[in-house]
Amino acid sequence: MTYLIVRKYDSGSEYCKPNYHIETYSDNLKDANKKLSALMLLNEDEKHYTFSIVQHHDQDPLLLTEEVA
């Protein structure tokens, strides 16, 4: 199983849609949590960014869930 760390950029403007970007990935949850913590610390001053961990099975298509969106 692969864990994707997804960055969401949302300016809060009604004219712009949120933007999603796969920041990095990991093959185990422990490393994914470490990377997530590091990214959150590096971007703590940026109020428009949020990060989420998404599980991805290699054979399935990638779909964003409601908790990420």
C-alpha cells in the first residue's frame, strides 16, 4: 500500500477552486506521518495550505475522499 501526502491550496476566494497536489509518498504509515509533520512545520505560516494523508492501493484509481476535499 502506498500513502500519498496531498497538499491542498485554498485561497478562500469564491472565484478560485481549491488546488490539489501530491507532495510526496511513502510505502509505510510511519514515514508518511513523519513527512506530514515536517511539511506542516515548514508551512505553518502559510494559512492557505493544508496537508492530508491518503491511502492508495496500487491497482485502484486515485479518488479524493470527502475528508480531503
